[in-house]
Amino acid sequence: MTQALIYALTGAVLFMLGVRATLLRETLLPRLLALNVCGAGVFLIFVSLAYRGDSLPVDPVPHALVLTGLVVAISATALALALNRRLREMADE
Amino acid sequence: MMAMSVWLPVGILLSSLIPGVLIFFQPEERHRLRTWLNLLGALIKLLLVGMLIWGVFHEQVFETRWTMAPGLEFVLHADALSVLFVSLSTLLWLVTTIYAIGYLEQTPHRSRFFGFFSLCVTATVGLALAGNLFTFVVFYELLTLATYPLIAHKGSPEALRGARIYLRYTLFGGLLLMIGAVWLHTLTGGVEFVEGGILQTANLDQSTLRWIFLLLIVGLGVKAALVPLHGWLPQAMVAPAPVSALLHAVAVVKAGAFGIVRVIYDVYGVEFAAELGVLTLLGAVAAITIIYGSLKALSQDHLKKRLAYSTVSQVSYIVLGTAIVGPLATIGGLVHLVHQGVMKITLFFAAGNYAEALGIHRVSEMDGVGRRMPGTTLAFTIGALGMIGIPPVAGFISKWYLGLGAVEAGAAAWVLPVLIASSLLNAAYFLPILYRAWFKSQSAPWPADKTAGCVRELPDALLWPPLTTAAMALLIGLLAAAPYSPLEWAELIAGREYRQ
Amino acid sequence: MNNPLIWPVAVPLLSALLALLWPRRSTWIGLLGSALSLAAVVLVSRQVIESGAIELALGGWSPGLGIALRADGLSVLMLLMSTLVSMAVAVYASVYFSRSERRSEFWVLWLLLITALHALFLSGDLFNLYVTLELLGLSAVVLACLGGSRESLQAALNYLVLGLLASMAFLIGVALIYAGYGTLDMAALAAAIESGPTAWVALSLMTGGLLIKSALFPLHFWLPPAHSNAPAPVSAVLSALVVKAAVYLILRLWLALFDEVVTQTAALVLGLLGGVAVLWGSWVALQAERLKLMAAYSTVAQVGYLFLFLPLLAALPEGTTRDVALGALVLLALTHGFAKSAFFLAAGVIMQRAGHDRIAELGGTARALPVTAFTLALAGVALIGLPPSGSFLAKWQLLSSVFITGQWIWLPVIAVGTLLAGAYTFRLLGYAFAPGEGVGPSLSVGREEIPAVLLALAATLLLGFWASVVWELVPISAYAGGGG
Amino acid sequence: MNLTLLPDLLLAGMLIGLAWAVLNSDDLRRGVVLFIAFGLLLAIVWARLLAPDLALAEAAIGAGLSGALLLVALRDGSGGDQRSAKRSTLNRWLIDLFVLVMTCLIGWVLWLTIYAEPVERLAQLANAMLERSGVSNPVTAVLLNYRAYDTLLELVVVLAAVLGVLVVGRERRGYREPGPVFHGLVHWLVPLLIVTAGYLLWVGAHAPGGAFQAGATLAAAGIVLRLAGYDAAGLPDGRLLRWLLVAGTGVFLLLGLGMTVSGGGFLQYPEAWSGSLILVIEVAATASIAAALVLAYRGGRSDGWLLVDEKDKNREISS
């Protein structure tokens, strides 16, 4: 189970790094990157939970959850980018 | 009969609530319909109250209950005390409605005015019929809401300012009342109004009860205009005359006084309250208010302001009567609830008439007005004499019983001087007005003579209401011993309060 | 067919798809969809009232492996609020957006928002809650953009980014719960969760995320710009419903799932934040120059009131007294939902008529728009907590809990908050009822004025006189944990 | 120290290092490129953790499409000026402290739950029920059968987001005039991607793959087309596009409701049919996801409008 723990802890670190950058950065793009890293951290925790050693079958539930989360994340990213672009266009007009 | 006892209190509320709501939706120009709705509502209410009086006199129980929340019941309950206040409000509402119809002719926003006017009476009647403290608080706040637009009605900066000040005082008072009520409610599990009070046997911490008493009385004292919580009342006189009349005689000020009576008699129980030692303080405040109000009235040239300070002073007679332990003082205080209402409404009607007909707003402009407006001035005179306490007008009865009560309770040493001083002061600020009106001749042209060239001094709708109420003030004084008179009724209540 | 739980979700979703396919009919589809959603919710409510909490195991899989929908008293009340409010707002929006080129997008997203709300209130699975939260957040953001102004887009963008951060915090909490307890089903979790590091950390992360979404002071800063710049119907549902969804989830977590974990201190902290929110929100609302901004800050304050209940609930012993307090909390949330949506709709009517919503220039509103002015007054009564509104009863019970628990510290907060609410409401009414030409004369009572006044009446009369239903429903719980 | 852990430690260290670099790079372009690299590295980690479905999805969505969206955003100048936030030192300090404490707490909990006392989660149950689910890829079983409701709502999330993109966004112009070499590339790349998508979709029932991976691959084909100068990016217009967007959610929902109406529970497939039903849903979902992702990349139409019928638009123009 040590491998799972290594990745889970990495996930925790990624998550908090993302939170930190979201709080510290002010412009949108870096914040979006940060939020995506955050998400990656959470996903990593989920997937490491599913991993039960190379010999046992994995737990498919967290995998499915992460897949869902991944799609939600890109939807939100796309929306945020579109909003941001419109705002810049307005600033230029 | 069962259904009757449940529906009668609700019917009394609805008889002004429904017309009020309907009136809101009437277009401005539907004058006749509005008048009919108003009068129909007032007459139905009068009829229902008549049934109520008869029933309560024969010890029937009228009660409506509706659970609003766990432990919080909306209770309408008619006992002798409620009947006293209900009949006063109903009668004076009818008269004031007629007066207001005449007074507001051709002014804008009448649908709004009469809508709120009816709501205001509904709230007052609700207060009277409230069967527990929770219901009382509900109507107490509703009264604030219904009267605020009436005071602000003219929309002028002064009117808005007066209304704002009124609101500040009453919201604050309502809040304290609510806190006190919730506190007491939490301790007892429900505060029903029961003749003789409920706290005597409840075995609660006495100092807590004192604090709660303070909260309740301060909350109620705002509306009752106890010094130093009276500041809103002189400001609120910017309202149209019918509103002032109703405010001073029935609705707001009386609601406060009535509430104090309720709390002392039917929640704490007067003997228990005396035991707690809170009545002495209340009596002192009442005495100060009586003297202070009279002194302030003395220095006012503005007629409605003088009347307003007179109200400050007079309403505290009720509180004073309540603060003295003993049936006779109780009778004096309770009967003054009615007497002061009838007399004060007369005075405000008259003041409104002076302003309406001749543009007179100040005492100094009243020289010789008696000859020009004899009917109005006659009514004013009766009211003023009553206020001073000259027999046989009703005010005398109140003061007489208060004095007797003080002697009975052994409080004569401080009550009698207060009564005498205040009567002298009353005389000092009312008699000069009467003198100017009747005996001086007109010294300057009327500020704004709108009735020049008319045969009669005023339209019927403006003249008859003050004459009616003045006659009432005279009659209830003369016939004080007759059955169903306010005095008889006050004796009935006192008998029930001191029964055990 | 005899388990109706899916319909409150399926009906608005299906309507949304139809509105997307037939944009020219979108208004009618939107109205019909809202009405049918209402019917679906009524169906569910009746069943809960008659036979207690109900559960639907989706796909026929046992909850845990599959996802369960659950309806109990609390969720039914929230559903009823959201469907009634959204029905009224839909009627208003059918007028508001009738000439907008964004009409069909509005209706699609509107129906998606209702779908999200209903799905959230019915969900019995932690991860599914995350998905509904995201759906709610995204559709709310897009709706808030529909005004198209720069301010509204900027506010929506900030709302989106913070919402994403909040969802992430929620999601990592879900991950920790799954790590510790091996299931996502809330009923199973309610029985399994016990006090320990996993529960503490997970609860604080999830609560932290939800606090952002419920805009509790000091995490409220995103709310006023987002709510005050959105189109009126959108502001109405954002303030009335979307914020409540987060509060609802906090309640679920604290009272049903983590009831053994929650400590008095934690509750006290949230209560204190709530207290500051009440005072700060009301104070800023009093200073506000714009009507919608005032309404938004008033939402900050009102949310604060809801959190005042937490330390009281934590201190009360389980049983009737606690259920009474919990009912009061829910009643306050419901009343605010109805009153605030009415308020925003009325503000929308004024803005469309006058072209602005500067409070100081609202003179003449009462003459030009009497029904709308009346709506503002009624809604104001409910916001202050005066009778006969539901919030009066709720405040009474709140004060009562204060006295029972002896937590005196909340007394001044409630008192000052009430007075401040009175001050900002009557300040507004003072301007609105003053004479003036700020608002053009009205030709007739517009159809758009009616929904607002009905909502305000619901807040003041319906929830005042028939509030006991709330207390009957609240104790019906789908979760073993307790009153939640 | 066990040497077999070394590769894992190395991977984890690289992830953290890359993330740090992404988050602290002052040059945004570099940050985005690093983020794409981060995504690819993550895909390797998924593979390492026996999550091939995720590895595929991460490569296609996490690294590929997110990267494409971010790069386009950079090109628009959406990056903006790169002032770092003007937080006071105390503030930064507090944030760092908070981050450190929370990391430790979360790490502690993970240590307790993963290492100290392993919990039996849903693995066994999910695998045991597999034969009743109609598919043999357990992830697909979870996504489209056990937790199909999640997936339904997730499709709705995609729909809401893409509507948002259309509401606020205007279409951007294609990237550039394609050169002949790129053109040639397009000619074989697009069919290849489409075939791959079809394969992923089909194979999802029993091996890594499925609607999301297929949809993302299909979307990649659209993006390539657009890069090659086909402004529509292979998407139809108007009504057909709307049907395409609705298809996934619509088929899913209607099938689910169909089960309810015919007496089962919502989304409760009859066991014999579940394999085929899942495939039908997946086909529709693939189409919708691909359309949505391409739209997200492309932005709205140049007139800012998707949801008006031609008749409506004409009327509005004439009025």
C-alpha cells in the first residue's frame, strides 16, 4: 500500500499548492491553471484509493468519479476562458 | 352557540380588515363605494361588538385559537377588559371614519389612507382581543406598520420626518417588548392573559421577573408615551387630523396603556407586581409624566402640539391607576381609558375643524373663534372641561376614583398632590383657550378662511362627529351609574381582577 | 411509477432539452416546465407528508454501489420553496425577457438551474452532490452573465472561480470520506461516521467550500457584485435559492452526517461569523445607494441569521426543543427565499420603468407603481422579521433558543440586526413613498408586477399563518443521524 | 528504503516539481506548456496506478483539450498583465501557513486511512456485480450503469457550460491559412482520429475507452479541421447542431424515463438489454461531448447566436 500512499500524499500536496496559487494570483489564467492543479490533486487522491497493489483488481468507482470530475473541470475551464475573452474584448472596445 | 363563540372575535377583526383590503384596490375616484365599505364595516363591527358585550357580561367565553408554531398560539379571547377597549375603538372608529370622509374630501391617495385606517383599527381591535402575550405582540407590531403610512400620509418632508421618528421609537419599543415576551414565554411555556395573573404561582426567579417587567413596560411605554419615551408623539401630530384623533384617543397611545394594564393585571397580577416592587417605580414614572406633559403643554402655542402634550399627561392617569394597588384606583385608571379617548378625540376633531375652516393652527390665532364656529367650539369646551376634571363631564369621574383609590391604598400622600397639580395645570392651559375663543373678539383676520360666505360653519361630516363625542363625554359622566356605562364596566373588571 | 422521486429532476431537465431544440417556443416550454416541476414536487411532498421519508435507488442498485435519491421533511421544504419561487419568477421572466434576444438561452439555463436545485435537494450521495453543485454553479454563472454588461461578466467570472475553488474543497472532503468509510451513500455514512481525524478534516474542508458558496462573512465578497448586476429574475433566484442550497448542504452535513463530530466550539465559530455577517451586511445595506446592492447585502445579513442557529442547535439536547429551533431555521430560510425574490423582482420592475435603481431617486414609485411599492413594503416586513411574516415566528423561536441555552451573546446581535433591517427597509420605503418624478407614470398594473406581490404575500401571510407545516415536516428525516 | 518504490517516488517528485513550476512561472506561455507536460505526466501516473481509462482521458482531455483551450486563450491576449497579486507579506505568510497546516492534516488523514487501517471500499462489490451490468469494463459499468445518474448530470454540466460559452463568446477566426504540408496532414489525420474515436467507443464496453475518450478524440478531429481553415470545424449549423448537443442527455434521459414508465426504476435497464442500451447511450453521448468540446474551442457563432431559428433572426433584423 505504500505506493498508494505516496501518490495520495502527492495529491494532497498538489491540491494545497493549487489552493495557494489560487489565493495568491490575481489574474484569471494563472488561477485557472491553479484550479486545474487542485483538481489533479483531488483526482490523484481518488485514484490512489482505488489502487490496491498490482495483483488485486482496482476499485473502479473512483476511476469513474475522476472521469466525471475531469469532464466537469474542462467544462468549467472552457466557460471561464470564454468569459475572460469577452471581458478583454469589451475592454478593447 | 359553540361556533358563535369561536367566530365572533374573528368576525370583529374581519369587519374592518376586509373593507380595508378591498379599499386598497379601489380606484381613487370611487368615492361612494369606499364610503359605503367603510361605514358598512364600522356598523357591522358595532353590531358584533354589541353581541360581544352582552355575551361577556353574562360570562360567556369567546375564544379563537390557531397554532402558528410549536408553543405559539394565535389566540383571540374576549374578557371584560377587552370588551372595554373593543367597544371604545369600534365606536370611535365609526365617528372618526365619518369625520375623515369629510376631512379628506378632494385630497389625493384616499384609497391608501382609508385602507391603512381600517388596518389600524383592525390592529387595535386585535390588541384588545389578544388572548396571550404572543398575539398581543403580533398586533402591537402590526399597529406600528399600519400607522406609519398614516403619519407619513401627506408626503411632505415634515410628515416623513415625523413618521421616521415615530418608527424609530416604536420599532425599538416593539423589539424590547418582543424580547421580554419571548423571555417570559420561554420561562413559563406560554403567557395567557388570565384575570388575576399567572406568575404568582409560577415560582420563578424574582429578579428575572423584574428585568422582564422592565423590558415589557419600556416596550409598551414607548407607545403609551411615558416620559422619557414620549418624544415621538408631538412629532406625529403632523398627521392629518383624523389620524391624530385616532392616534391619541384609541389606537397607538391607548395600545401602550392597555398593554401596561394587561401586563400588570393579567400576566403578573397586580398584587404580585406590587410584591416585586415594580409598581412603585411605575407609579413614579406615571406621576412624572403627568406633571411633565402638563408643563410642556402650557408652553405650546401650536394647538395640536398642546393637545399632544396633554395626551402625554392624560394617558399616564391610566398607568397611575394601574400602579396603585386597590380596586378603586383600578376603576379610575380603567375608566379613564374610555373617558380620555372620548374627550381627546373631541378636542382633535375640533382642532382639525379650526384648521380646515379658518386655517387656525395656533392658540394665539383663536381669538373670537367661538362666535364664528359655535358648534365646534362648544364641543371643544366640553372636552376641555372634561380634561380639567370639572363635573359632570366624564373626566371628573376618573379623577375622583383615582383620588379615592389613592386614599384606599394609602398612597394619598403623593398621588393627591399630583392629581391636584395636574388639574390646576390642565386648567392653566385649557382655560385661556376657552377664554380667547368665547370672550375675546377677533383680533386679526383668519389665516385662511375657506368657509367665507357659507351659511353653516362646516359640512355635517365635520361638525357632527365632535358634537357627538362631546355629547358622549357628557353623557358617560352624567350617567356613570347606569348599567353598561364605562364606569359600571370598569367596576365589573376590577371585581373580576380582585376576585381571588 | 409509484415512486415519484425522479420527476422533480427529470421534468425540468426534459423541458430544458425541449427548449433548446425549439427556441421559438422556449417561453412556453419554460413556463410549462416550471409548472410541471411544481406538480412533480407537490407529488413528492404529498407522499412524504403521508408516509414519511422516501428513497429511490437509481438503476435498481443498492445505495452505495448505486446512487439513491431521498426526500425527507427538510428536502421537501427546500423543494417546495425552490419550485414555488421559480414558478413565480418564471412568470415574471416571461415578461422580462420577452423582447430579449437572449430569451431562449435564458429559458434553457433557467430550467437547468431548477434541475440542479432539485437534484441537489434530493441527492443522497456525496459525489452526486458534487456534480449537482457544479451544475448549479455553472448554470447560475451563465444566467448571471445574461445581462451582458462588463460588471456583470466580471462579477460572474469571480463567482465562477470562487465557486470552483469551493467545489474542489468539497470534493477533496468527499475523497477523504470515501477513503475513510468506503462509501458515498449518505444514509450509510450517517450511521458510520464517528468522531476522528478523518471526519474532522473532511468536515472542515467540505464546510469551508460550502461557506464560500453560502457567502458567509468574510467569504461574502463575491455575492453583492454578482447578485446586484445580474438580470432581475436571475438575481431573485440567486439570492433566494442558490445560496440556500449551500446552507441546506451545511445543515445536512452538520446535523445528519456529522452530528457526532460537530463540536460546540466549531458551531460557535460559525455562529460568530454569522453574527458579524448580520451586523456588517445590514450596516452596508443601510449605506447602499442602489436598490439591488442593498438587497444583495441584505442577503449577506440574512444568511448570517441562519448561521446563528448552529451554536444553539449544537447546545440544545436532541428532541423537541431542537426540532423547534431547526424548524425556525428552515422557516427563516424559506421566508427569506420568498421575500428576497419578491424584492429583486420588484427592483427589476422599477429598474425597467425608471431606467435606474438609485434609492435616493425613487420618489414617486408608490404613485407610479403602487403594487410594486406595496411588494417592497411586504418583503421589507419579512426581512425585518415583523409579524405576520414567517421570519417573525422564526425570530421568536430563535430568541427563545437563546434564552433556553443561555447564550446571551446572540441577543444584542439579533436586536441590532433587526433594528438595522428596519432602518434600511424604511429608508427605502421613505424614498419610494415620497412624492417625486423618479419613476414614470404607470399605465396599468403590469403582468410583471403580480408574481412579485404574490411571493411577498407568501412570505408574510402564508408562511406566517401556516408555518406549523414546517415544524411538522422537519422531524421527518431520511437519515438516522437525527433531526436533519 | 525499498528500492522498488524509487520509480514511484521519482514520478511523484516530478509531478510536484512540475506543478510548482506551472504555478510559479511568471511567463504564462511557459506555464501553459508546462501544464500540458504536467497533464501528460499525470497520464503516465494513471497508467502506473492501473487506470488506463483515465490515462486515455487525461491525455485527450486534461492535457490535450485543456492545453488547446489555454493556448488559444494566450493567443487572444487573455493572459493579461502578469502583476502578481499585491498581497502583504503577512497575508502571504498566513496563506503559506494555512497551506502547510492543511497539507499536513490531509496527509495525516490519508496516512491513517490508506496505510494504517485499510478500508474495504466498493471494489469487490463493483467487480462482483459486473456480470449483471451488461459490460465487462468495470469503469464503464460504474459510469453508465451503477452511477449512470452521475454521468447523466455530468452531460448536463457540459451542456450548461457550452451554452455559457455560446452566450458570452463570439467566434474567433481560424488560426491561419494552412500550408500544403498541413493540408496533407489533415487529410489523413482527421479520418484516423474519427476511426480511433469509433474504436474507443466500441471497445469501452470491455476494455479501456468509452464515450468520454471517444468524444474527446472526435473533438480533436474537429479542432484539427479548424486549424486547417475549416471554420465550422466539421460541425453542422442551426437546428442540426442543437440536436447534436441535446442527443447525449436526451437519449440518456428518455431511456431512463422509459424504464420508469415501463415499470422499472429510473435507469434500471433490463439485464438482457443493458449492453445494447449502454452502447446506444454512449454513441449519443460521444456525439454530444464532441460537439460541445469543439464548440468550446470554436466559441459562439460570429453573430453570437446559436439558438435563434433563421426565421426569427430575419424578423429581428427586419424590425
